[in-house]
Amino acid sequence: MKKTLTVLCALLCMAGVMFAGGRKDTAKKGDDLSQHVVIKYMTTGDKPTNGATEKMLEKLNAILTEKVNAELEIYYIEWTDYMTKYNLTLAQMDGTVDLVGTATDWLDAWPNSKNGAFMALSEDMLKKYAPKTWESVSQEHWDMCKYDGDIYFMPEDNYAQWTNHGFMYRGDWAKEAGLADGVHSWDQLTAYLKWVKANKPGVIPWDSDAAKSLQNQMSFGYIASHTPYVQLDGVGVDLFGGSRKDLYKIYSPYYTGNELVEFAKLMKDWDSAGIWKTDVLNNSSSNRDEFYLGQTACDQHHTETWYGTVRPRMEEDQPGSDVGFFWFGEEIGNVTGLSISHGAMALSAASKNPERALMVYDLLRNDPECYNLFNYGIEGVQYEVLPNGTRQKPASYDNDLDAITTNYWWGRNDDLEIRDSQRAWAQYDEIVKAYDAAKIDYPYGQLVLEIDSIRSEIDNMNDVFANYMPRICYGKFDNAEAIVKEFRAALKAAGIENVIAEIQRQIDAVYR
């Protein structure tokens, strides 16, 4: 791993040297369509092996060839160690890829913009080669895609999605537990889990595997439910943010305040009550599979997973389970909309055909025929449209043989979406009303954090988090006040105060 990181750093530095001062380069070949070109689209995800995606691409490429004399290939970055592989591929600067799926909060969009891995996109270039995308994105949203005055990616800003986390629970069991209206607070969640422990023999209330992602979400979820905390993305460690009362005053509720102590006390209570297995920190069970089997009482993930996957599947596997969703921040109405650059499309600075790549992207995002093929597959094979306008899989569909994988999370368009008939839309539409009434837009979208000077402190804090948070989140300690005090002392030694000061300096430069 150390050798890989060394190579990565060297390549990124090389990329910075190659493109520093040259980021404003744009396409120079013009829009001559006489030469057929292949555009390679890079996305995260494991490459499919059933041949269905290739069959879809044959049909898509016939259309792309007719319209812009180009065809599309997909370059997959497999999930194992995906971040290193993703950045290495970009840093090679060899023209391997053209279109690049990216994100500011989980795929290093800003560092790659800064290092010259992405091509700067002039307004004239976008207007000429991606005109429909240019027209559909507001000036405010284009501004949020700029680094050092230049646009570096196209946002997925016309696709509503909610990836805020919470706990999924069985509504039928909640009613049995006396919670007629379901679970809407941490106190009610605790009562529900304890009732399950006492009344459902053989059921583990929450068979958590103690993954770091769960630790992040649990601790954040409790804090967001009891304070107006708004988390800042892109730091490299999820410990910082502002408050709805003062969005641009940066602090860490993990370092100050009493909420983390109260959270630790609650987790100690859950541990003592047997909410999870005694060896939870070493557990490798699949909680979701057990949820489907009726062997556990809740699952923790985000809204999209709840209404799109878990609730529909539970209605098949556990009829009448009526799976509800307790979203983090629900008690006080504290929820933040997803950043428009959670998914975005960039151009590799080494692309040999940037104009044609933009033309292809404009079609994938805005042309109904291309959009349906790339997102849903071949009509009659991967999907069919019902009389009510929703889509479903045909009776002949075999997931092993027919599933396609494009992982197109960088340009979905609500104007063209066909709703999946299998999703719980009535429940989703209802919860979105609550979100829309309570939400604020992500407030830090124009902040491009420079973390080079504090990278060592961030690495140190990640080590501290990995050491303490599993024990705090699963009640594996003797005294809540004592372990939080110890955790905070370790954060201080790791340099958290210096990091807060540096983030505040950068926030002030942009927003004050």
C-alpha cells in the first residue's frame, strides 16, 4: 500500500507539473465529425460479465454514430481500493479515458481539478458542444463547479435524490410495541429495539457489523437530531461543520458540547440491553439479509435504499412489515439537501476528443432515446413501460443474464426519468414533503478546501476516530464521560484545533 501511495503521489505531482498554468486549455479540434471516434467513460463499479451491457451499448452506439459519429466504451474502476485506482488512472494522463464520473464529496473532484487531471471547460465550449446541458444548468450551479475561476465539471443538478441516513424499522412490530405512529425519535427507537429484544425470541434487534460507515452515521445522526449541526464534506474526516444558527462558524461537536457524551450513554444502554451481539465489533453478519428473513428488527442506511430497495423487498419477504424510516435530524427538522456535485461529469485533461465527449454526454443526459438505453437498458429486455407510465422488468427478465451496469450517477435528469413501479413511491413522496419543509441547501458548495497543510493532522484524527469511535458507538467502555474525555484529548493531540482554525480561515475567505 505504501508503494502504491508513493506512485500515486508521484503521478499526481507529475500531472500538476504538466498541467499547471495550462488548465485553461480547451478543445482546439473543432466540431469536424468526419472521423469516427471512441469515447471512454470512466465510472466506479465492478465490470459486468453477462454481456447484457455490451448488447445495450451496440444499440446506443448506433444512435451515437448517427448523431455525432462516436461510440461509447465504459471503463470500470472496480470497488476494491477504488479511490487509489481512480486517481492513478487519471494521473497517468495517457488518454485512457475521456468522460469521468466524479464528485466533490467522495471522488476527489476538487483535488483532481487543482492537480490538472480535469480539463477546464469554457463557456463557449459548453455552449457549442453541450448546448442542452448548458441551457439546463443555472449560472449559480455553474459557479459551484468552478475552481480558480474555471468550470471543471457538469453537475447532476436536475435529479432529486435523498441520501440522508436513518434507521429502517418494521412498522408492524412498532405498532405491537405501542408506537402506533411509528418511530420518530431516538427515544422511540430505543423503546422499539428493547421491545423487540423482550418480545421476539431469536431476533437480534440490530445485528450491526460495526463498519466505520455505520459509526460515522450513528454518531452524526444522534448529533444532528439534537443540535442544528450541518456537516462539512471534503475535509477527509467527518468531524467538522457549522450550525444552522451560524453556518460559517466551524466547530466540531465531537470535540465540544455534551451531545457526544449523551450519545455514548445511550449506546452503553443499548449494549447492556443486548440490542446487538456481544461481539459486535468482530461481527461479519449481513444485517440486511437478516432483516429480509425476519431475524433482525432494523437496518441503517439512507432514504434511497429504504424506499427503493428495502421496503419493496420486505413487502415480498415479510408481507405486512410496513417498513418505516426514522431519519436522522427528524426530531428537530434538521436535514440538508444533497450537494449538486455529489455526482458530476468531468473531462480528462488528456482526452484526445474532448468536443465529441461533450457531445456524447449531452446526448446521454438530454436525449430520451439515449437516456433510456443507458439508464434502463433495452425496452422489452431490461424494462417495459406500464400504462400508468412507470416501468417494470419484463416477465422474461433474468437478473443474472439481463442486468446492465452503467453506474451513470453523473447526469441523471428528472425530466426524462421513468419511475420504477417496484419502488415505494407513495411513502417516498410523503417523506419528501417533510424533507422539503425542513431542508436547507448544502451551504458549502463553493468551498474548495485546500488541505495539504493539514493533511498530517487529518490522518492523525482518522487514526483517533478508528481507535475510539467503535467503542463509543457500541458501548464498549466503562464510563461515557471518561471515554469521551479521552477521545477528545487524543483529538487535541492529533491537531484538531489547528485544523478547525485552518478550515475557518478558508471559510472566511469565501463566505465572510
